[in-house]
Amino acid sequence: MKATGIVRRIDELGRVVIPKEIRSTLRLKSGDPLEIFTDRDELMLKKYSPIASLDKFSEGTAKSLSDLSGHIAVICDTDEVLCASGRGQRAFDGKGLSQKMEKILRERKSYIANLSEGGDVVPITAENEQTVTAQIIVPIVCNGDCLGAVALVSTEQGAKIEASACKLAQLSATILANQFE
């Protein structure tokens, strides 16, 4: 752990204010769930990601989805890419989400775009190192909360996300969401 040099007092209700600088650095927003860990005299807060708790299941889902669709499969929580599978996956692994991707998750609606048909492709990650030519993004929604998304992307010229691949992405998002009901 890294020391910040910031000291805060606990108020009479047991609350502690997390400084704005730390909240913005860690991309914490009002209402974000935090997981609490203790170890002897240490207390650690970690942004809670239910999807991250299914890491092996998500990895297997991404691999199967990529194998069946022939596209790069990406599974993310609301902050970053948790796993990716397929040719070109390294451009996505562990990267933070772009603001446009976060907007799609907030809206909780699927998004499909094919450059070959004049669509507006949304960058998945903030770094956007990969040139995506076609994509479908399906939010993972459980009990009204968006937990993340399943995305299929292609980097091939003239690529198109076909209807069968869209159904696979929707099925995968539904299966992941059902793990939390």
C-alpha cells in the first residue's frame, strides 16, 4: 500500500470522508459500492465489482464467445476490461473504459456499430490502441444495476457483426447477470 499522508477523523456516525483527489484518481463516484477488508490494525477499502468475483467464469465465457463468433470477446465491469479473448485481445486486457463506453453502460442499452455501414464505433478503452471496425456492446444488468458489459469487436477491414454473434453476446450477458440473482 502507498501512504498518502492524509489523515481523517471518524465522525460520531462512524463515517470517514475520502478526499476528492483520491476519489477522482480511483474513479470513485457517489453511490459506488466499496468492499471492506481488515488485517490486524489495517482497514482497506476496495471498489466492489461483482463481475470481477467471477474471474474464471468470465475468462471461460470470453474464450467460448470468441471461438464461436470469430471476433474478439471482451468482458468488463463498470471501470475496466476484466478479460478479453481472441486475436488482438492484448489491446484490451486490464485497460480502463472510455467515457463513451461508460455512457453506454449508464444507459443500459445494447449498442451495435459497423464502420462498413457508416456506424459510429465507440472506443472500448480509454487508450483506444486498437482500430475497431465493428462491434456490439451488451450491458450486463441485474436487478436494474449495470454490472458491466459483454462486447464483441472486430478489427478486420469491412467486418460486420452478424445477427448470430449479437445473440451470442446477449446470451453471454444474460448468463453472467443470472449469476447474481
